Amino acid sequence: MNLLVDVDRTEKLNAVIVEGTLFFAPEKNKDHHRYFDAHYIFVRNGTLEIGTEEFPYDSKLTITMHSSMTDPYLPIYGNKVIGCRYCKLDMHGIKREPSWTVMDKTSQPGDNQITISRKIDWKAGEVIAVASTDFSGRHAEKRTITKVDNTNPEKPIITVDKPFEYKHFAEIQTFGKDTIDMRAEVAMLTRNVVYRGDPETSP
């Protein structure tokens, strides 16, 4: 059976067994958002297609998986999972350029702006993560962009929704003959196709 998912939101499905094709087609309205919720998706000798490399899915889709550690699991594959056995899994959203880069200047605690070291396609409303540059990896910070200043497109300035709690170092240092790039990485987290665990039970 070949199934085209053309509803905006599904019920929370228990198990979706695919032996043909489970196909998600994008909408003409690129802001259209579709939601698909399930405990298990198991593709056996079949295909799960959400866009292709040649034709990416270019509207919005969120697939949310539900289960807890104590729920029954599929042998080998587990629970809260897309299981793929002799299958084809195509999942292609809009390509982001770049998906990550580095800061151009060090930011201090309390700052709500950072300068990026290259041209980006990021925009207000999208979510970024800034890596930790101190002794604790837990000092990475996630923020929502409120403004992108492209006055200098090679060094755009990003304003975020709330100040940073930690210092994020961004310098290239030289020690004798060795040069080390110590600039904090910045990653674009927002995607138009999202595969996730249920936010209420998946920290």
C-alpha cells in the first residue's frame, strides 16, 4: 500500500508499519505546517519519503515520536523510533547555508548580540546554539534570533531574544609556531523538517 499523508495533524498513532510507501508531499504554501505523531514507525521492505535530494520537502513538517523508557520496544530497534529494515529512508528538507559557522568577536555575559564570521541565510524567529568555550560543555546556550544586521554581509550581527549567561570566546591564538582557532561555534538549529521526541517527555 502506498499512503500519501495529506492531513495537517494526525492522532497519536500507535504503530505505523510500512511495507509499501509512506509519502509526505510538500504544500505550495511554504509556511504550511503538517504534524505527524506516532509511537513506532517500522519500514520493512518499503519506503519512507519526505522530500528527495533533487526535490527537497520545502514546506514545514514535524514528526514527533512518543514513548517512555518502560514502554514495549521493537526487538533490535527499540521504541520511540523509525525502524528501517531493508528499506529506503529519504528525508530531505531545505538546505541551510551555512548550517554552522564561528563567531568573529568574543561575547561577554549580558551581551545580546554576536558577530558572525561569514555570510549567512539565517533570519529572525529562527533558533541558534552557541557552543561553550570554557571548562563546562553545559555552558552552550540556545537563543532565538530577533534581528540580523547584514550591513557588512561578511560579518553579520545577530541580536537574540535574551542576554547570554556565559562568555563565548572568539579569537585565533598563536603559540610559537602553532595557530589555534578558538572561536566559538554557532549552529543553526531551525529546520523545516523536524524529527523529534515528544518535548514533554524528552529533555
